[in-house]
Amino acid sequence: MSEPEPGPAPATGPEPGSAPDPNPTPQAAHPTPNSDPDPDTPKAQTPRPRPHPHPALRAWRHPRLRWPKRIALGLVLLLLLPALGAGIALRVNYAGDPGPGTQTRNRDALWLGHAWIDGRKVDADVEALAERLRDSGIRDLYVHAGPLEHDGTLPESAYPQAGWLIEAVHRELPGVRVQAWLGDVLASEGPDGLRLEREETRAAVVGSTEQVLEAGFDGAHFDLEPLHSDDQDYLSLLDDLHAVTQDRGVPLSVAAHQIDPFPAANSIRGTLTGHPKWWSQAYFGQVARRVDQIALMSYDTALPLESLYGGYVAQQTSLALEVTPESTDLLMGLPFFHEDDLSHHENAETVEAAVRGTRLGLSRTDRDRERFGVALYVDFAAKESDWAAYREGWVS
């Protein structure tokens, strides 16, 4: 509540007919206006009462809080200044023009939802998809065929129409591969989920991969989350999976977490939230060396501005290029979906900004990299404007 507004100064004497004040106010040392013997003498000013400060404000001003306040201010600056510096760096990273030749290498990919293999799609849908993808850079389709059970197994009932889809895509889009998109939540931050530390679980995942390849899929694509940096059980699983896909001559592909944007960012976030977000650059490289394709999920960044997001994608592209071997396809994920929450702002994470950031990072780091592309997430949430931005910025 605010302090009441001061009222008029009190009268100097009792009103006519009133009883005498039992506690009279002492008279001032100077004469009252009514008793001033000299009419030319200026009248004394009656001081206006001033409101007392709130007790909390008085406590905040106490001298004993001088050093605690300085320490608190220092901590705030310690947190804000690195964030401000990082924001400036990202904005600068988004400046300039992409170099020539930094467009599709015809190695792009598209994530497709489960409706394509559970009976909801028909031949006409495949024909419409083929019409959209012709003359684009799309070579791989990651079709959701899971999720895996928490023990690593996969029921065949999860993908009843896989054979129909694979045949239809091969007919309508010769050269386009249909990969089984498999995944599950990991028990890395809670009691429930897939446990990669269990050897029998990893063996079951390998068995599920053999199962989908027997069903006719052209490869296997894995998205396991949340996957913490330096998880050695995941690397062991990839070694076993790659042996299976190499024997069959098909690609092993993974969706990858973003790379730590500056030193200690991941450890700080993990300590504060219990949810580490990034992989170290070294760990990203270890994963990339064990697969044929790695798609960096460069969205859900929580960044509020398009320029900051585009600069972040440029940075992520450069960091990934530095550690991805020439023999592995590196794909940068584009946000073909529209949500507004704490992790994703659709006005900032646009396809235009992602494409421009990808091209800037490619221009600055490895302009001639052949095994490079973008991956579009996800077909059922995309708008026509997303497809137009992909074609105008990356394909044409």
C-alpha cells in the first residue's frame, strides 16, 4: 500500500465553542501569524509532514547490508554479462552473406510421422508426397516405426504397413531411402525408460534393428533422449548397430543433441536444472565416427530472436563440421513445426533463419564439404511457408 497523502496543517488554536485540548501542542518559538506585531514581517512557513519510509525499505538501507548488496550485485553481473556477451556473439555470427555453392548436395532428409505405416495413409498420399519432394534435395525418409519398448524390443504390430510404404516410395521416388525411425525415452533423468547400461537391453535394441531391416527398411535411424554427453554405453550400442547395418549395406543414422556452445555451459545447466542439454564437441565427434549419418537437432533453443537463433545455428554448424569425419553425412535439423513454449519460439526459430545460419556456418568452416545437408522435422506439422523457405533458401 502507498503512504496516505499529507493533509493540511493543523490550526493554531481551538475552534470557537470547543473544549480545551487536554494535551495542547507546544507553541513554536516564533510568533503566530495572528500575533505578529509587524505586518511587514514575512510569515513563517509551516513545514509539511513527510511520510515515513516503509520498514522494509529502511531495513534495505541499513549499513550492515552494504557488503551483502555488493556481493549480490556481483553475482547478478556474473550471470548476466556472459549471457549478454554470448548474445552479442550470436548476433555477430548471423551477419554477412553465405558463400556461393552453400546449398543442397541432394543429401537432405525428412522425418515422417507414424501415420505412414499404421494404415492411415493411402497411395494418393504417397503420390502427393512424391510430387512435393521431386526436384528437392531429399534423399532419406526417417519413418517413425517405434517406439521401442523399455527393454529394447519392438513389436511387429508397430509398423503393419511398412512393406506397402517402402514399395510405394521406391516406385514414386527412385533413389529415395526409407529408414526406420526408432527411439525411446532414456532412464537417464528418471526411474522409467530404456536403460543403456544393461547389456541385455542393448542386445535387444540390436535385435529390433535386425527385425526392421528384415521387414525391408533401407536403414535405421535412432533418436534416444535425454542422452547425456560422454555416455559410453551409447557408444557401445552404436558399435554393435553399425556392425549390423554394414553387413547389410544400409546406413546407420542418429539424431544428435546440440554441441556445448561455450565452455562449461553444459555442466552449469546440469547443476542448476538437473537436465544437461548439450554434448561436448569431442563426444559429438565420437558419435559421428560411429555412424553413416548424424542429424543435429538444431531447434528447441529457447532463443527469443530470429537473429540470435540464426547465429546459434551458424555456430552449431561450424562446431559440428569441425569434428564430423568426411565419411559421415552431417545434417542440420530445420524446425518444420510451430509451437510457443519455454524451449521453442516459432517467431525466432524459423526455417529462414535456420537455413541462413546453416549456410553461414558451412561458408566459414568447410564450404566444399560434400556429405552435408539438412533434415526437416517434421512432415505432419509443416506449413506451406516452411516448404517454400526450404526451397528458396536451400534448394534453388
